[in-house]
Amino acid sequence: MIYTPRGVCSRAIDVEVVDGIVTKVEFVGGCSGNTQGISKLVVGMNAHDAIERLRGIKCGPRSTSCPDQLSYAIEQAMK
């Protein structure tokens, strides 16, 4: 599923969750190294664990971040 993040540089997050496991994460836009890194770390994780670890992370003065937005994308993909 494609999630449209809010309040961050990334324009889209492509996420797949199969049987409660995150199987795919691809960011469109954002800080390339950071988004590639977080994608590699999250793939293979239990979706609930990933959400718990990522939710609430902030980027500088912003109230959200790409990892925080990824937590919402994973949550949507689970539905």
C-alpha cells in the first residue's frame, strides 16, 4: 500500500505487511541514506514491534519524522 506522509520531506511510503511481518518499505523522497537505513532495519520485523519503536520520533523542531510516519504507514498496511 502507498501511504502519503504528512509533515516530512518524504512524499510517499510504499509498505507491505504479510502475516504481521513488515516485508517491504520504500520511501519516495526524503533523506536518501536515512530512509534506506530505516527501511532495511524494519523489513523482517514484527509490525507491532516496529510501530512501537518508531512512533513518536521527531525530526528537529517538527512534531513528526519519517520513522514516525512509517509507523502510521505500517499501521495502515495492517488493516
